[in-house]
Amino acid sequence: MTRAEKAVTKAKAAKQKPAAAAKKNGSNGSHPVVQTEAKATLSTQQLLEIYRAMLRIRVLDERMMTLQRQGRIGFYGTCSGQEAATIASTYALRASDWIVPALREAGAMLMRGFPLVPYIAQVFGNSGDLTKGRQMPSHQAGRSVNQVSWGSCIGSQLPHAVGIAFAAKLSKHDTVAMAFMGDGATSSNDFHTSMNFAAVFKAPVVFVCQNNHWSISIPTHRQTASESIAIKAVAYGMPGVKVDGNDPEAVYAACAAAVERARRGGGPTLVECETYRMGAHSSSDDPTRYRDQAEVDRWKLRDPIDRTRAKLIKAKGLTEASDTRLRADLLSEINAAIKEVEALPNPPSSTLFEDVYAELPWHLQQQQQEFEAALKRAGGDLGGGH
Amino acid sequence: MPTLNLLQAVNDALRVEMRRDPRTIVLGEDVGKFGGVFRATAGLYEEFGPDRVIDTPLAEGGIIGTAIGMAMYGLKPVPEIQFSDFIFPGFDQIVSELCKLRYRSGGQYTAPVVIRTPFGGGIRGGHYHSQSPEALFIHQAGLKVVAPSNPYDAKGLLLAAMRQPDPIIFFEPKRVYRASKGEVPEGDYEVPLGVAKVLREGTAMTVIAWGAMVHEALIAVEKAAEAGIDCELIDLRTLWPLDIDCLVASVEKTGRAVIVHEAPRTCGLGGEISSLIQERCFVHLQAPVKRVTGWDTPFPYTLENEYLPLAPRILQGIEDTAKFIV
């Protein structure tokens, strides 16, 4: 059997019995390619903070998908199923560290204190959006929390994380950058370049791959013939760690060790979080055309929200009643924010020409005048039904 | 005042700025100990050390992408792309990331990266070492594009470029890296971006060129003057946003225009300049705007002088434009 066939067989086996496959790799599902340092552990209180942040994203995503189906927003990509890998990883960072996300990690901003109203306003692309309605939903960016927006070209944000981390190192700051990608991004040239540059420069960057098994319709075994994503790290000269991405404690332990290593000057680490995209790729996708529902149902049994909730109840950090209350509180907070955001007008049309350059050059000044004249001549309606 | 060639002037600008601003970082392939394949960064590694003059692995997308991150963090990276023909592996980083960052983040993040890269033919380099891709970058909203033709402008424009807030592609005309010599002030001075330079005043027509072709155009306009055609020659210097007032004032005076560039004709900057002129100077024009350019072929190795718009072809363009009667 070739390597590739083995990988496929293994992937199939994992699909059939995810729980069993995880167990084989250790009681917590971790499969370290390189042994991590002493495990960082979470107190019940910390796990509860993580759970709250995870649940907040889940509730928000559910509301947003509903709004999308109602035609109130144009597009959405959920984090559903990947909340532990998103939140427990970034929980290991300091506020001064940078987050360079992929499609599904924008919600980490919320845990860092980015307000809900501008976050949701980005989805609506209206005047409450700090990015002035210039990008599709799920491209939030917040300078106040050191988080950038992702690059839809896939993987293109990764070299920026290397540059941010390298700049911090050159500036003698102990800042760390955490960069996210899906399994599909590991096929991109920017992934290769970033891993290579980061290792050569010993840049304090932690690469977190959310291996959610699907890149739109392409399963991971069609992205790579490697036995794992984590093992790719070895060729670049950095540690690679594979963890159960649906277990916040495992994700946190691996990421905290990687962050600590980066901060100490030990260079980059690749952390592979094995998780699952429980929903569609985005609101424009229909996974029933390429994905077996039985597979989805099997992974639902490993839903990180349910698992964390069960763990917290067992540890007496949460009760059924307090969980119900928490969900209700999150939903009412989100509904209030949606109500506030939806009332906001579009960004003023004058913003169309802003921020292309620091100052408006002559050709954009002329085009802006042309635009304003056209708008006036058309009685304020240049088409498109606005 | 010392006499420097264009390469030494670039080197001097980098040294002046690196001494002035400790955030300025040079990175690229072979830029460190070796001082660059053309020697543009010679001596910088020795003076500023490996943390500010950084040899990178061989990947242009990585060089530019890393520079974007560095700039977001607050450094002032000046990456070198060894030949502008090699910039395409980093094209996505420039087009999708670098020049859109300010806009797509609502002004929250910026990346004032100055990418230096030698461009143009005339060094027997074939298509991998000779092209002039400036129009591809001018077409990207958010980029500024600069191309000096001589040492004085090269130093002054590069210093100005490194101190302004937008991303810039800084094209250096490698054909005249050593051949173009001139007096260059020591220390600090700037040549403002967005301002063209009238190299020769004339009344018969306006000749517009940049980079190495300025030198060919100069030969052509001098020959034309001997034949009684009094041309005005404009060195564009900043290709985008270009000095529209200078172009319009000149063409309103002369009524005729010839645009010279090495890049292929179709969708080249010459086409855009031609449109700008006809939109603004229509009633002043006495002849069609002429483009003397590289052909719409890949850049050839052996026949490069047949490809390039050198002085004889520029002179023919001038003669044809001069004798055109409406």
C-alpha cells in the first residue's frame, strides 16, 4: 500500500469511527508529532470562560444563518463545530499578541473585547462597520484587538503573520502572532512560504490549522497525501502537534505551549486541530451534494459545545439551569445588537473613494466629482435598487 | 557634489533613510552580505547588520507578504525583488493584499511598503530579465508607481517614497544602472512624487518617456531638433498618479504627443496617457497621439534591440507625428 493509499484508508477509518480513532491516539485524542512541553491546564473557571465564548459564537452563527435565509444579510460562514479550536487556541494569547484568522475565527475578536455591534455591523456592511462595508461578511478586522481580517484567496494571510511576528522580534517585543488556516490552505504556496520563512527567521508565530476535513467539497485526503497536516512541520524544521480540535483543554494545552515557546524565542510551531465543519462551507454552499449525512451525524456526537458543557456540568462549573440562563442571555444580547445594527444606514456614498490612498489623488478627486454629479443627475438612484 | 551612477544613488538613498529611521528594513534575495545581484544594497549589511538587512529564502510572495506584516506592525520594509520579471509569484500579495489593506480594513491597517525592483530590457536578459510590467501595477487601485531615469531623481524619489504612507512599486531602469551618471547631493533631499520633469522645452510636439527610454528619447529629440522639429521632452518620473497638469499644459502648447515605453503596446501606460490627453486636450490636438513602444510579443533575447523603442524608432514616430496634417 502506498503512503497516499494509507492516508486515504486512515481518513476513511477516522470517518467511520471518529471516537475510536481519537481514542487510539491517546485518551485525549492528541497525537503529538513532536512531544509538547509540560501541559498547561485550565481551571474550571477558565473552561467556563472558554465555553461562554464558544457558545456566544454558536448562538451568533445560528442567528446569522437565519438572517441570511431571510435575506437580511448577503452571506455568512459559520464556525459551527470549530468553536473549541477557535477559542481555546486564542485563549492562550495575551491582548498584545496578534490574531491573523482564516474564514472561521473572526469570533475570537469578541472574546478579546471587540464590541458585538460593530462586529455584526460588518456582516450587514453598514455604517456601524469599522471597515465601512467594503468586504463580504465574515471579514471583520479590529485594530483595537490586534486582529486583522482574513484573505479570501486562501492562505494569503499567513505570510502577514510571519511579518508581524518577525517585526515584533526585530523590535525586541515579546509579542506573538497566531495564524489560522483550514486544511485546504495547506496546499497553497503561501502556506509553504510562510512555514519556511517563519522557521528560517525563527519568527514567534503559531500556525493553527483547523483540519475540519472539508475544503468546500474537497476532503482532506484530496488536499494532501501526508499522513497528517502536523507532520508537514517536520520538513520545515519546526514542531508539529496534532490535537483533538473539539477538546478545548487539548487545544489550549498545545497552543499555550506553542505560544510560550514562540515568546521565549524558540520559533514557530504548527498545531493541527482535528475538527469538523458541521455546517455548510458558507451560506452559498450545499454540502448534501458531496457529503454523507451519516458522517455529519457521527461528528455531531463530538460537538465541542456539548462536550465542554458536559465536562463543566460534571466539574460543577455549570448546571442545566445556569446553562439555560447563559444561552438565553447570549441570545438576548445578540438580538439586541442585531436590532441596533439593522437600524443603521449604509455607509455614506462619500466613503467609496476614501482609504484607497492616505490622501485623495487627482484622478480619484475627479472620479468622485463625476460620481456625485451622476448621482445628482439620476435623482439619487444609480441603479441596483438602493 | 559627488558624481554617482543610478545604482550608487539608490544605495545612498537607502543608507540615508536607514540612518535616519531605525524602522527602515531592507529584505530580499541576496541583499545582505552579497549586497544584491546589482549591488544596490552593497555595504548596508556591514553598517546596519543582519536584523535590518535581511537575506530571505527564495520566494517573492514570501518577501512581499512578510513585508506587509512587518509594515502592519509598524516597521518600514523596503523589499527588493531581484528582477521585476520575478515579481509575479508575489503578484497576489501585491494585488489582493498590499494595495487593498487600507481600504478593506476601513483605514485601520496600512502597509506603506516600498518594493524596489529593476525593470526593462537592454541587458541581454531574455524575457525573464527584461520586461516592463508597470501597467499591471498602475491598474491596481491603491498603488503608486515610480520610475526614475537618472541618479539625482533615483535618490530623491526613493527618499520621498520611503517617507510617505502608501505602498509603492519603485521601478529602477537597470539598462542605465551604471551608464546613467550625474551629480547627486550628499545627505538628505527629496524629489516630490507626482511631479514630472520637463527635460527639454519645445513647441512642435510633446514626447513623454520614463526609465531607460528617457535616454533614447533624448537622443531622438536632439536629432529631431537638427531636422527642425522642436520637441518638448517630459520625463514622467512618477508613473501613477502621474503629473496630469504637466502633460496637459505641454500638449495644449504643442498640439501633438508621442509616448514612448518599453512595455508591449496594448493596454500599456501609453494607452492610458493617450486617453487622458484626448479627454483634456481634444480641441488642441493636431495629430493622433502616437505610441512608440515594445511590440505585443514576449520580450526576445537575440532581437532585443529590434523589440525596444530605441532612438531611431522614436525619431520616426516624431517625424510622422510632425508631418501629420488634419
